[in-house]
Amino acid sequence: MRNRTVGINVRVTVTEKKKVTMLARKCGLSLSEYLRQRALGYEPGGHPPTEVFNVLDKLDEIAESCQPSAGAKITACADEIRDLLIGGN
């Protein structure tokens, strides 16, 4: 991990801080990391809601309970949906 030892202080209104904090939370980042990424020109992506992961888990369960050929097709579709929603590796 980088040794970040220099701070940058920025004054904002209470409303601005709440909004930026909410945006950071949506991206799954700390406020500092969110601001750092934005300042360096990156656009952090948001994390999908928990329900998206629940649906993907359910698709995996369905695929496991199917015949191998059907299960493979469902798994392939679930992987494609996962990549579209949360990005592929």
C-alpha cells in the first residue's frame, strides 16, 4: 500500500459533503479514495444493489440443479449477465 502522508483540505457545505459521501458509498469507496479518483480523472463505477447479487446467486443455483447441457447454458447466460452488470475479470 502507498504511504500517503500529505493531505489536501477542501471546504464544502454540509449538503455538498453529504452528496459526495453518498456518491462514494454508492461506489463502495471511502470518501478519500472517491475524491482521489475523481481528482485524478477517473470515474468510479457504482456497485449494484445487493438484490443483483442475490439474483445472480439464484441463477447459479438453478444451473447446478439442471441437466449438464442446460446447466451449462444457464451458467453461460448468468456469466454474461454478471459481466454486463458488475464487469468481467
